[in-house]
Amino acid sequence: MPDTDPATLTLPERVGVVNVGLSLFADAIREQGAPVISVDWRVPAGGEPGAVAALGRLYGIHAERIEAANAEVLRRLDESSPLLTAVTTVRRAVPGLPDRTLLHCGPALDYAQAPDPLRRSMRAAVVAEGWAGHLEQADALLAGREVGLAPANEHGVVVPMATALGASAPLYVLENQAGGTTGYAPLSQGPGEVAWFGVASEASVARLVFLRDVAAPVIGRILERTGPLDVLSLAAQAVAMGDDVHVRTQAATNLLIRAWLPSLTELGGPDGVAFARFLAANHLFFLTLAMAAARSATEWAAQVRDASIVTTMARNGTTFGIRLAGADRWFVCEAPAVGHALYYAGQGPQTSARDIGDSAVLELSGLGAAAAAGSPAVAQLLGGDLAAAAELTGRLAAVCAGRSTRFKIPVLENAGTPLGVDVRKVVELGITPAVTTGILHVSAGTGQVGAGVAEAPLDCFAEALIDLDRRLSQANLDRR
């Protein structure tokens, strides 16, 4: 390098700065009137050595296998074609289930571990099945383990909020023609004094019996007339109309009613009239249909080995659990509280149960928080600000491996919703998926107290990451 005479050097009159890391440096430069760009860089995985080392391998020597597997998972999630073909029962859908067993939301738990809303729902289900003559007797049977419990997710079933299902409970059958998988979910119990909201009463038991004895047969007769229903096609239209298809399903439910109305009118009769009245008063009716469709898609995606994408995300009000594609193991943490909440009058955090239900399967499928940007209802939970709702979608996009070609958000220039939560990105960035959800009363058994946004706990994702690294490293050793 040639010598330069210092006297001939000229310094620039203005200097622009790119600041990486602590914002204090950028603030100091900005106060002096100089242009500055801040880069929000953080140590990956919070600097935790084991996670950093695992990320190095998962983005390094294992990356080719993971990316190929993830591409297939995304294809399956995006190209699934679940059709509502029938209504069945738990007994028929899960033939090997032991007698007197209830399916419940989230990871496995004992009756004593279950939160108050779920225990109440279990008691209502036991009475509806005829296993007990009254709610007190149902409580004794459950406490004495004379009624078994099993996670619905482990049997291809997803249930919303504090739902518990007995053998005769009706289920939607969603057949994914592209993948040959089937997802199941119960009929929506609707609003009011209902078991899925954690209410155990004569009215909540009566609603379960109505769904089994009246609603399910009517829906079956409608499907005989209409043929299979493309559920996700309706969901895609609903997203364009302002639904997130989780806390808000008004548009989707209205589209469904329009599709079924001619057949329902033809049926007539007392049961048809009773179901029509129930349907007209149930703005969340489409929710469980969407959940079953999503479950049929994640069931297909879960068959892919070596992927880093989450295909199960569920909570039972006590614990929160995830599973990765290609693996059956649950990774479980304490269930989070629900934040950013909009409460009913007189309610608040002190009366709120923790996050509960299997409906987070929607967030894994491009719905729920993934579609929040176009939903005024979600914006209302966040103070009425659509920009905040868009930020919620952006947060999910940061940890997803792709975007949906099916669900488009008009206010984001028809961008596809985020799809495929990647455990590597979650742990690297320390950003967990958010879930739009309802909130139940913690102990009074009075039902829903509000709705809000729950943030998934990070620890279970970190554990899943370490396990994925272990499995892939062992596979490499086995091939040598």
C-alpha cells in the first residue's frame, strides 16, 4: 500500500453508520444527527451452548436432509385436499379404544392433573355416555380411574377448548384424498352453557345428547344429498372475508350454511328445524370442521422423516405439547396464560384458566394467527389495531418454512399465510408461535370469560430441537 501524505487526506463531511447489536450505540449516533441503521442481531438460541451447537449441525451437516424433508412436509400441508364425507362416532373412528375411555385435548394427563374446566367437561361427557347417573357420580368414577383418559391427538382426533369425548360422541370424518389420511373432530357444541367451555350441568349434558341424537343424524342426511364438502375451499374464501378461522369463523359458517341450506330445507321435520335453529345461533360452528381438515393434513405431513417442522401443537390447560414430523414423542411444558386478551365485563387475568385445546393445529396449517393480518376480530384482541394483527402474522412468518398457496390475505397484497413452523427458526430467534384462542373461567365452571393470544413456551421447542439433532446424528453414525 503506497504511503499517503496525511496533509492530503480529506474526511467525509457526513458519515452513515450501520449498528449491529446494542441500540445504545445507535441512539448516541442518532443524537448527533448522523444517519444510522440498526440491525437487531441477537446471539442465536440465547447463546445456550447445547442449542447453538445443535443449530450448527442442523443448518450444517444435516441441512440437506432437513431441507428435502421440509419441502415435502410443506407440499403435503399445502396440497392436502380434505373432504367432509361423513359423520361417525368415537367408537367407530377409534375401534381399539378401551371401554369407558374419554378422549381429551392436549398431551396425556391424569384426572387430578386436569384443570377445573377440563374436569367439568369430563364429568358432563361421562353422564352423556350413560356411564354415570349424575355429575357427582361421574366425578367419583373419574377420580377412581374407573373411566380412562387418552389424548385425542394420538388417535387422529382434535378437540377444541376443554372438550372431552366418550365412545358415542359424534365426529366429522375429513378424508384427505391426496394423502390417504383422515382427520376427526367433534361437532361444535356452540355457545352458552356447554361442556367445551368447562361447564358441567344438566344443560351442558343435554347439548352433548342433542349433538349425538339430533345434529349428527341431520348432518349425515345432508351429506347424503350434497356429497363431500371441500372444507378448506370454504376456509380460503373465509380468510379473504376477514376470518382467521380460529377466534372468528362467521364468514366460514355463513358459507357453510349457504351450501347446506337447500338440503336442510328439503329435510324439514322437527329435527331439521331444531338443527337449523342451533346452526343459526352458532357463529363458531365451522371451527371444528376446519380443525378436522387441518388434522388430516398434519397427519399426512407427520409421516415425513427427518423434518424440522412441527405437526402437533396442543394444550390441555395444564401442559402444552408439540411433536415434530416423523416422530411420535411429545415435548411438554407448562401451558401458558393467554395474553393480549379482551375480557367480558367483570373478568380478567385473575379469573382466567391457562391456554387449552387442540385448535392450535390451525396455526400449523396456515390459519389462526397465521391469518390474523386480515382479521378485524383478531385486531380487536390487540387493541383494535390491524397493524398489530399484521405483526402477529409476521411473527409466525419469521419461524415458518414457507407460505400457503391456498390461504391468501388481501390486505397483504394477497400474500399466502405462513405455513410450516420450523423448530430451528423458533429456537434460533427465540420467537414462538402465537395462538389466537378463547379463555375459560379458571374455577367457577361458568364458561368463557374472553379471548386473546397465547404465546407458546420456548422450552419444549428447544427440547425438540435437541432430539432432532440427536436422531439425525445417530442416523449418520448408523450409515457409516
